[in-house]
Amino acid sequence: MKTPAFETLLFAKEDGVATITLNRPDRLNAFTPEMMRDLIEAFDLTDADDEVRAVIVTGAGRGFCAGADLGSGGGTSTFDHTADEARPLQIKVNGVRRDGGGRVSLRIYDSLKPVIAAVNGAAVGVGATMQLPMDIRIASTAAKFGFVFARRGIVPEACSSYFLPRVVGIQTALEWTMTGRVFGAEEALARGLVRSVHAPEELLGAAKAIAREIADNTAPVSVALARQMLWRGLEARHPMEAHIAESYGIMARGVSDDAKEGIASFLEKRAPAYPNAVSSDLPNLWPKRVEPEFEV
């Protein structure tokens, strides 16, 4: 895959790991309409590229993302810019403009590749909420987080009212959103928002080590399915829904070339070389699932 050029991101791929770097360091990588479009397009690219086994998201300079760029309109749902039809900034449904941060979060939620956030600095507003549908979050000791919406007279966005209580529990989610206070990496670790905290110079290396553990040892189709099964399981009304999906998955994967290779490589004590590709061999474990539409 040719390395793409984005206005607000840096995109790099090395040994099966794609790194997306929010790249507006002079504005602490504040979120803009163009960044929304670039992020959605970047995840479209990583999904389509079978060489990509894991995705890391981080920020350039001192910040991860300091929230919406207030100079661009005041919030992720209030931007008012023009765009070409192929890459729309705004989508209105019955007069309601869709939240741009929510469009990014929904795209990350649908990712077919595991996503690791390497939070290197300030992550407030949409900079905090866009991380929630990422699978693993690690933070620098310099990182700070804030769900500051109530202090700006607005409300949580980027689907965070869905994701945040599922990640950290309802009590912590309510405290953080109702107070709107900014807190450090150690509190984020203690409350379960991040997996681990690292020295700034060690952060990206730690993220890459997690990505390598995935890329070097696991079947990409199995990883994509596991990611879908666990995230969609949060929506389930009964364990039977998980049982059905798992039964489909065991049946489909059990006869796959990946399963044969997994067993053979284990018995032969060698590294696996899984032949199946996410782009062509991903089974549908939810044949009756209907994706929701934005309807108001």
C-alpha cells in the first residue's frame, strides 16, 4: 500500500503495524473537520490493507489531542465548513447535524484491526472520547485527561455516553463527566481508563511491543472476529447471543487453513504463517444483524 498523505495526520506502516499520528502540534493536535475526515479515511485504509495487523494512534509534539479546535467552530458538532462530496464534513439527518467525533468513534468501533492508543500528552474533550472505542490505551506520565463538556456548557460526544461507562464503570464515568475536571495518568490507570503508564521516551516502544505481540503470533481473521465478538457482546441482551456467535465462529474457523496452520506450527514448534486474510476470509457470525441507521 502506498503511504498516503493527509493534512492533519502522519501515517506510517512498518512490519505490519500502522501508526497514525495526529499532526497539528502547534495546536496540541486539536480536532478539526479535516482531522475527522482524515481519521475516517485512515481507518478505511488500514482495514483494506491485509499487511496491517495492528494500528497505533498517538499525537505529535506535547499533546495527544486538546479537544475541538475552538477556532474551527466550537465543538465537534458545530463546525461549518464546505467540503467536496466525496469527503463530506457535515451530514444532516432531518435537520440534525451528526457529531463529527461520533463519526470517528463509530469508524474506530468498526475497525477490523486492533487499535492501540499511545496517549503522549493532553487528551481532553474529543481527545479523550475518541480513545474509548480503541482496544488498548497506554499513557505517558505526561498525559492528562478531561471529559470537560459540562465546563463548556455542552454535553459528552463521540459516543462517549455509550463507551465511557462500559470502560470505567458508571460511577467513574458520571464523576468525570459531571465535574469536568482534568486528571493525570495515574488516576486514569487506577480507574481502568488506561492499561499502563510509561515514561515519555518509552511510550511508543511500549505500544509497538503490544502491537508486535499481536502481529507476530496471531491469526488476523481470528483477531478481527474476537474484536467484533467482545465489542458487540456489550450490546447483547442475553448470553445466548454470545453463544450463537461463538458457535458460528468455532464452526467457521475450525475448518479454516488458519486453524490447520495454528495446530501445525504449535506441534512443529515454529512461528505460524497464517494464510487467511481479513479482506477475503472474514466470516459473518451475525447473519441476522442489522446495522443501525442515524434516524431522528
